[in-house]
Amino acid sequence: MTDPRPTSAFHAANVDPAVTDRLVLALDTQAANAGVRRLRAWAHTRLAPRPGETALDIGSGTGSETQVLAAAVAPGGTALGLEPHPGLRALAERRAADAVSPARFLDGDALALPLDDAGVDVVRCERVLQHLADPARAVAEIARVLRPGGRVALLDSDWATFVLHPAGPEIHHALASVTRAAAATPHAGRHLAGWLAEAGLTVDHVGADVLLHDPRTVTWPLVRGLVAAALQQHLVTEEQRDTLYADLTTAAEQGAFHLSVTMFAVVAHRPA
């Protein structure tokens, strides 16, 4: 039987445990981004989790947002973080314990949620659907576990909005191709509302924010990773790489470096 789990770096079967620290660093860096913080706050406000409710955070990663849900549904509520990667799940458990948070974490698959029908009040799913070949199936699973009146927030990127500057047209096209190829569904952000509607849910709110990087500092880990992949695929030359690195360094010295992608969020509910 074919394994239905996501074929992404965060899928436990595809990740060497040695790279867990790198994943944690990436997630912590993203969590510190002003655009991510704004969009997360926007979604939490519109989800409006209440004391006593059951909340589910799909693809919980380091567990930071599961802890936010746990605080919102206390006292008497339950907040579950679903995370297939054992290293991330263990870290999330440690961080929750250190914060004295009642958030709980479990192994599970977004395409086959290990929960009963109509048993969840609030679902949150951030940057998971872009890693799935069949994201509509995952959204249908969310609809299945939601109680009538239950709410869901989907947050995801649309990699067609990737911008790196300064970069010549050829190398920018190559790097944009790499970002799209890294996701099973690179344009997930634009499809969120449609997937929710197809699953029988009612869309209530649509939002977006730009994940803009510091213009004074080149985000070297991300840039070098993209360029290395482009080199491996023979999309750029070493000469183009060196020129790009020099141009980005000069731009950062002038406060003119630009790296961004747009993330979208949609909040919906299951009709009563």
C-alpha cells in the first residue's frame, strides 16, 4: 500500500534525524518573521477558540501555536498538535513542558486524521498543504473531524509570489523554479478557499501577508540552499552564482536586499 503521508522534508520517513536541528532553526526563524506573526494573530482572532473546546493544530512543528491554542481553550479544553516528524514532536513536548502548557502532541497523517468524526471545535493548519500531492483530501479530512459550527484556519504560501532582488531575470527564474519544485503543491495559497468550499465548509474570512526578510542582511542559509539546488539542476552557472552573491551583498550594505513570499490565510466553518 502506498504511504499517504506528505513527501516533504518534514515527513519522518524522508528525514535523517541529524537534520532535525536545521528544521527547528528554520521553523523558529519563520516564527520570528513579522509577516508570519501578523497572519497567525489574524487567524487566531478569527478562529476565536473558547475555554472548554477541543483544538487541533495540524503540522504543529515546534508546537508554539499549539501552545497558543491550549491557552485559549483552557480551562477544560484540549489542544492537540499533530506532527509526523518524531524529532519535532519530541522538541514540541519538551517546550510545552518547560512552558507548563497542557498542549499535547501525537503522531499522525494529515490525509487520515486519527480522530473521530465531528469531534473537534477548532482546526489550524499552517504550511502543510503545499507539501501534499492531494491537499483537497486533507481538507476533506478536516471537514470530517469538525463539529457543526466548528472553525478552521488554513495558512499557506503561494510560491509564484517569490521575489529575490537584485537578481537578473535568468537566475531569478531559475531560483523561482527551484522554490516551486520544492513543494508538491507550490500554489497552495491561492487554492485554500476553493478547497474549503469543495469540502462543504463556509468561507468566512480571507487574508494575506508578505513574509519580508530584513533588507540589511542577506538571508544566506535560504539563498545558498536555493542556489545549490539550481546548480545541481544545471539551471545556473558558478559564474552566475558568484555575480548574484556579490550583488546581494552590495544591496544588503545599502539596505536594499529584498527576499519575500506571500502567505495566505482563510478561515471557514462547518455549517450547523
